[in-house]
Amino acid sequence: MLRQLIFSFFFISIAVLTVQAETQFSIRYHNKRIYYPDEQIELKLTISNPTGSALTFYISDDPKYSFGFDLRTLVGKPMPLASEFNTQGGGVYRVVHLGPGQDLSIRVPLNDWIAPLHPGQYRLTGFFYPEMRKTEGMVVVSESSLDLTIMPETGLRWGDELDLEIRMALIDRNLDPWAVVSESLSNRQELKFNRAALYLDLDSLARISSTIENPENLEKALLRGSWNEIPGFEHPTVDYELGSYLVSQNEAVLSLKALYEPYGEAFFKNLRFYLHNPKGFWQIRRIELLSDGDSDSLSYSSLDPWGVVSELLKAVQRGDWEIALRYLDISDMVMHLPEYRDRWKNMSAAEHRRALEDYQKRLISGQLEDNSPLRDIDRWRINRVSYTNSAGSVTIENTKTHNTAEGSMEQVTLYTFHLEKTPAPDERWQIIRYNTTIVRR
């Protein structure tokens, strides 16, 4: 009690408490792993000072008075807290000074804030209270949210842990996209099927297969040596040569020419590999067999509006929404969804971001297959192109054949895509919205 009084008197004597709006707060897993309902979830909380002047704030000895969390399901339902927190007091606390460029990190168990969780997927956002919890006090929201998966308790728990060990080993190897493709082709050539499949995103590849029902069956087929479902891997390569590549932070596209001699007769295939990095290492998620007339030149920034629309529609037809979303801004689409239309203007920036992220994840994972945009794109051709230095439009004519009780019926629809050029330094064309007009049923 005496210590608390001494501290309280010390703080009362401080004339100014400087906590600037530029304070950065981030959360991440201390030891990222697979979590089960009975396990402790360790977080690393970091407060950073990116400014040119010192920051001063309070930190309570009980972290629950200085930090908070918002945990929700992927559809936005909030999860209950472990207990209610008093917004007054906070016990013993201290003043912390951070100089320019300095940061402070602490480890906390998330379990102290939340009630026990059922298996499922959640999204976690953190809060830092520089003046500790008050009815009206400053709050700094974490720069990004964490996805949290709670696994069900099954007899396969050891297998999940083994998968994690493999994943951590692949992360430690830190192969670049070209090394991933090269190693996969080499292992296929040497008939090392288990190694050749290491960097394949089986979930993504199974979704576009016409004969394989799920990733488990695809993996079994590959390990038996049946690779006909993977373009370019049907036969071992004799040689291959990189043509062009395009790599960004989380996605990559590589074009190469591969030589095959399966029956003593040599032939070449032009292949385009699509990779992404969702788990800390690069994975092959699509492979496209190019015709002789297809260009292997890869450059997003040099595409004109017609090229952007063309690449978008090709990606949609392949089911490559990770690539398609580079060309299509889904903001206009999401804000006009029934669940957001009437309340979008009253939603916060964080809620906008979560809505966009949720829609994007459902689109990529195939959960919106029956309601996905551009799902009727089939046979299309250019109709009209018009653009200035900053805005433009592209109209295509799409023909879709529908099977009806009276036989096949062709529907012709005009799609008009509206584009804008993004600001410097990117300066690339992006589709901001589109509208359709049915011409003939």
C-alpha cells in the first residue's frame, strides 16, 4: 500500500504526459504454432516510437490495465472476455520514456483476457492504453490483426505438430520462388515424389482439378507417382530455362520453357508458375500451360487498360483470385453487398478493412463459388476501349452457354470495366468497378 501511495504521489507531480498519436503498437505470436483449446497463447506486444521526439506513457504492473484485445469470429461475432475489467485504478504502475527509434516489448498470455475458446477461426485485434484503462482515455489500436486458429482435439494432433515441424524447416530454408520451382522440377525428375510435393499448395491445386476430389487424394496420387493432374509435371523434365519472372511481397509469377523426352521424342512446353507465400515460405499454387502464341513477358505496370482486363479475365477463368485481385479493386463491390450497403458509411476504417479482408479470403478459398464476381465469363472478345492518362473503360462481349430443359441457350452480355491509374510511384491501371448489360438470351 505504501509503495502504491509513493508511486501515486510521484505521478501526480508530473506536469505533462506526452503520448503522441504517432505511437505504434503491434501484436504477434511469441512462438507461432498450432493451438488447441487447452493451450496457452503467448503474445509479444511491442510499443514503438517512430517519431523524432521522446514519448512518455504509463505501464501498469498488471498488463490487463494497459492492454486489451478484441476477439471475433471471421463473421464478426465478438467473443466473451475472461472477466470484466475495472476502468479505474490499476494498482502499481510506472512511467516509461521511449526515445526516437526505441521500442518496448513484453510477453503476455492471451488467456488472461479471454474466456476458453472452442475450435474455430478467429481474428484478434490489440489495444494499448497509454494512460491505462479509463472511461475516457487514449487508445492505440494494433497496426494489424492476427488470425487465430483453435484446432479440435483429435487423435491427429501429433500429425498436426509434425506438419508444423515441416513448415518451420521450409521457412528456415527460405528458398526464393525460382529455387522452389527448380527444386520441385528436379525432385520430380529424380522420382523423389515426396520432396517434389513439398512446395505444392495441394489445396489450391485440388480446387481446379476435374478428377481429384480433395487435397488428400491429390497427395496420395502424387506420392504413388501419378502426376497427370499437375501441368508440366506429367513427365520428368530433361532441362528447363527461366524466361521471365515477376515477384512482389506475397505473390510471384515465373515463365519458363521445359524440355521433355518421355518416349525418346523430344518436345518443349511453355509453363507459367504462380506462387504465393501464405505460410512463411513460397508455394506453387497454379501451373498454366501456355500456347506458342502466349507471351512470357511479365510486367504488371506496363499493361494498358485492355491488358489489365485481359489478365483479370484469364485469372478468373483459371480460378486464380490471388492474381485477379491485383487488377480488381473489390472496395466498391463489398460496400454494396446487402450486409454492408446500409451501414458502410457508419463503419470505422478498421471495420472496412476487416470486411474487405473477409470477402477476399472467402473469394480466394472458393467459398463464394456460386456468388463470385465474373462467374459467367466464358467466351469473350474486345468490344470497345477508351482511356485518358488517368481513367478509362473497356467493354467486352461475353457469350455463355446455359443448359436448359429446352436445350442449350446462349446468353450474350456486355461487361463494361471502369479503370483508374493508381498514384505514383506504382502508376498502374486498376479496375475499380464494372457493370453488365444482357444483350441477348
